[in-house]
Amino acid sequence: MASITLKINKKNYEVDVDPQTPLLWVIRDHVGLVGTKYGCGIAQCGACTVHLNGTAVRSCSLPVSSIGGSEITTIEGLSANADHPVQKAWREHDVPQCGYCQAGQIMTAASLLSQNANPSDKDIENTMNGNLCRCATYNKIKDAVKSASKMS
């Protein structure tokens, strides 16, 4: 066990965990932020996506010891009132069905738009490709990302 300080959603958390513990489990079990979901455990589905210094990463396979002083943002920290352009667009386009993948989808889309304010359909498809949606709302997701890009 090691004492590790993490900066999550602009707040410092001191956790005592095995350094190889995946970031996902530290976020959920030790910090208590449960918006980030477990999907596959092998970084293939995207449900566990968070931002590490603004870049979308899969937290289920990222050892907490590799984080260092990086800024972590979870779905809870994306905006104070769920008013991030991506969150607004998600509601506007009625994207969620079961909702399980949505935090990861939203975090991936927000990272894309922070790096590319006007993505093409191909940019959106390439970026969002690794996020699986059991309900197959992919067309709504693409439309919402396009709408969000116009809100920024």
C-alpha cells in the first residue's frame, strides 16, 4: 500500500492503495465518484473514460501510480451544472437509452471538441469508434457531437 495524492475535479484526494490499482477503482471505491463506469476492464469499451490533463483515457487499465501530478476530470467534474455543450447536446438529441456508456461517451466527445472545435464526420467517427454503446445510439451520438461543436 502507498499513500497517493490525486487531483480529481480540482480537488485533492489522499488515498492509501496498492500502486497498481486501476484509476477507475480508486475513483469509484476510494473517492466515491461513481459516474465513471466499469464496462470491460481491458480498455476496450470506453465506459471508464476520464480526462487526464484534458485527454480522454481509459481508467480501468491505468495504474494509479502512473498518474503523478496530473489533473483528472470525471463526468462529475466536467461542468458544475451539467451545462457543458456536450451534455446539453446529449439532452437535445435524446442520446441516452440505458445510459450506461454515456459518461464515457460524453468524456470522449468533450476531449475531442477541446482539441478540434469543428470536427468532420470522419473525425467524430474515428474518435468515438472505441466507445461501445449497447443500445446502438451511434447516429444520435454523432449528431450530438456536431451540435456541441456549434455551441462552443
